[in-house]
Amino acid sequence: MESGAAREPRRERPVGIAAAVLALALAVLILCRYQARIQGQADRYAHALAPLELPLKTQTLTLQRAGFADPRLLPIYGTSELYCCGQPFNGPAFFLHEPTGFALYAVGVPVTGDLSFAEAFAALGGDLRGKRVVISDSSWFQNQNGIGQGEYDHTFSPEVAAAFAFDSPISLPLKEALARRMVAYPASLRGLPVVAAGVRALAGGSPADLLGYILLRPLGRLDAWAWQLRGAQQTGKLLDQERSRGLMPQVVDQAQVVHWRGQLAQADALAASTSDSNPFGIINQVWGKCTDVEPTQQCAAALRLYRSGRSNRAGGVLPYPTSWVRSTDISAEWTDLELELEVLKQLGARPFVYLIPMQGVYDDYTPLDASVRQVLYQRYAAVTAAAGVPSATFSMHDEDRYFVNSFGHFSPRGWLYVDRTIDLFWHGGLGQIRGALASGGSVEALLGDPSTYAPPAPPKPALARPAGTGRGAVGTRSGTPAGAPGTAPRGAQVGCPPGAGTGAAASAGAVAATSGTVQAGTAGTGSGAGGGTGSGVAAGCPPSGADVPSGGAVAAQTGSAGAQNGTTAAGTTVAGKGGSTGTAPAGVPVSAAGGAGAGTVVAKP
């Protein structure tokens, strides 16, 4: 009896172990079902969440998987441009009701770079196979180290990093290359012992590091799953909050024929009306502060150069931007882009990438001349072409005044072009995109017949021209452009910003009447004076390229001229005779008198 009693505890041990294993398995099953339930809810509400700026989208894989699960959603990864500016043509909002059969699912928060995108794609793994995705690239290529530590920390996701390190199906060499970029931002890995150990082992690359990674991987996979459970829990809370605010799972589809070119007039009007405080097309709020991206003194310096009638578009006026060129050339962001595209290739995704162009119409008055900006566009095109990924730089709109409106954000006009390009990508029109962009071509043709619309011309620098045929003094034109009235140098070009009283491209807001060129669209009133024979140009906006000979002043918009001894009336040029002297008052209509070939000026003694 005693020996039997002594053996009894040994019989109970296996039962206890089995019970523990069974309890653990049950717990895992419950957690898996919970995770699947939350994923199902996220999938159901994906359409409604598609245009919303939700930081949790970048932090958890649950919401990102939802964007790829729906066959009518096209995920687009980007930064603040996905939500800022360009309404109602902002892509996620424009496609919300699937006007052409799909909606954009926006993923991204401000200051997100390609490294974060690459990690997310690697973590999503097989969810990307055969799926289309759009990537909107910003200006990080201008920074030597790519995205900064603070910006990377802002977008870093432990859940994404753990899934990348321990679950991603991409090749080991690609994992190691990505890990080497991640350890360049050590602050983001603090407080994450398992993730940090895995990433550092991958980055090390030695046989010892590889062995350590292999031994760590079982624990790492468990850690990655724990992070994903946490992400599912956060997603569930988010959905509860949004439902309490009236979020509905379905968005009503409104399929329609989009008249792209017809929408362009509205987009241009919106862009112009919100950027009319400066000659560079920068949105008024940003220009008023001019501190969002660049110091105020740089904006002021660009405006001074613009008013002087000069430009640095061709270089030579301002110092060569050696530091910027070097930083762009060796930027780590190029490595991140290459890794990102290789991840997508290995996972079998179907990406389209584009680069937001620079504010070239402004940069023409900074050290960043047109030639150095083209280097950026050409490099981006070369990297994406080498990866076999279709791309667009929109470099032909670098000097389009209303394409971008706040240093990296599209205007309504810019977004409409992007919308059309994305729409073609979705519907298999890559051939049309490539054809439009070939050899620096314009995407104008993508919107329809390009002959029916001429995009707004950017301000251009003054060009030297031969002196006029008359013997008069330099004419003057005063008005109220951005600056005090004054006299322009001989040969200044007459600019054409929008709005009455702002039609001056010369220093201090004055226009020279002697040799120069009138550009189409000149607006404003003014007065001119001359002492010799000449002719003026009047009647609103004169034809582009019209000469203003010596002695002929421009008084556009009112159809009147202030030139002496030779004026125009409603567009009719009259050769003046006689020797009257004096100054014609601004805005006085001038008519021909004495028959053809004879003109009389209403003179002011």
C-alpha cells in the first residue's frame, strides 16, 4: 500500500502538464479568433476609413491589411500631402465615392520616409502579392542622411518592426540591408529588447550574428504576434470610437464619367484664389508666415530678386548650391527607395511611384537653379526605371505656378493631374502614362485635348532687348503691386501676375516703357511719360511678345496709354506727329485724331 501511495504523485504530473498545454492552446485559439474578428471589422469599415488621417494606420498592420483586402481599394502610402491642401481634388477625397470604380486608401502621417514604407511592406508580406499600391515620395532626397531621427521616431512602429524582423518572407540579404538602415536610428529601438536584438543581429551580418538571430527567432515571432494582438486591440477601440461618431461601414458609390479637362478650370481657379498674395503660387497662409519650411529671410530674398527683374533660373546670379547638390547626390533616402522597390518586387506587388516636384517657380529666385533641380528628377527616374517600377516625377510642372502650393503639397491643379495619373494606373493605362512622360513630355494630354487650355505661365526673368526706335526718355508706370511705385530699368519685362494693379515685373513695382516685352495677361493701371516719338500698347492684356518701343508706356486693363506723341486706342496703333510735351494722366483713353496716321495725346502741362 505504501509503495502504491508513493507512486501516485508521478501519475498526476503528466495530467498537470497536459492541462497547462491545453489551457495555453485554448488561450491562443481565443486570441487568434479575437484577432481575426477585429481584422474582419477593419475590412468591413475600410472604405469609410480610406480618406481619414489616422496615425494608427501606420502603427498597426491590421488597418494596413484592410486596405489591401478590398479589391476596390487602392492603397496609397505618403505623408502630409495625402491630407493637406488641394481640396476637393485631393486624391483620397476625390476618389472616396469611387467615381471611376475605385477609392484610394491613404496610409501615412507627416514626415514619413521610404524606410518606413519599406518596413511596412516587408511586414505585410504575402498580403501584397498581386496587389497594386501607390507611393507618394516627398523631399527627403535633399537630405544627406535621408529622414531625420526625430521624424523617423515619429512614424516608427514596434509592431511593424517586429513583423519585419521575424515574420517577413523577403530574402535574408534584403532583410540585412534594411536592418542596417534601421540601426542608423538607434533611439527608435530603445525599450524593445527582442526587436532590437533581432534587428542588430540582422544588421551585423557575421556568422555569429546569424546564429544569434536564428536562435532568437522563435521568441521573436512570439513577440511579433504579441505586438499584433496589441494592434488589433487598438484597432477595435478606434472602430468603437468612430462608430460612436456615426461611422458607417459602406460608402455610397457614385460612378460617373469624369471630365478631367472640364474640372481643370475649377481646379485652376481654386489654386489661383488661394495663392494670390505672392508671385510664386505659394498658398497664402504659408506665404504669410513663410516659416513652415524656410526661414523668412530666404522668402524675402527671393521676392527681392523677383522684383528686380532678374532670376537665377539659369544660375550665375546666386552662389552655386554646392552643399545641396552634394547632400542630394549621397542622400541615404536613395538607398531606402531602392530597398523599398526591391521589397515590393520580391513580394510580387504592383507599385506605381511618383515624386512631388519642387516649387520651381519660387526656386528660380533661390540658389536652386533649374539645372540642379533637374538632377533630382533624373536621378529619381533612373532609380525607379532600374527597379522596373513605373514612376512619374512631374518635372515638366516644376515651374508651373499653381501645381504645388506650399513646398511639397499639391494645389487643386496639381492634385487633378495626380488623380488622372493614378486613375490610368488603376485601369491599366501605364502605356498612356509612359507616352505622356516620354522625353520630358507633358501630362497635359492625359486630361484630354491639350489645345483647349494653356496652363498659367510662371513669372519669368527680364531679358535684355535692343533699344526702341524712338528718342524718348524711359517711361514710367506706377501702380500697387507688391512694393512701392518706382521706375524700372530700361529693358525690363512687363510681367503679368493676376489682379488689377499688380501687373509689374520690375523693381519696386514699376514697368519701363522703353525697350521690353509685354507678356500676355498684364493687368493694372498706370501712367507713362516720354519725350520723343513712340507707340504704346493698350487694351487690357497685349499679345505675348509684343514690343514696347521707346517712349511708349503701358496702361493695361483700362485700354488707355500715357505715352507722348504716339498712342493706341482700343488696340489701334497710331503714329504720332507734333511736338506736344507733358505727362498724360493715368487711365485716360486715347483716340486717334486727324485721320489715320495722326494721333493727339491729351497732355497734362
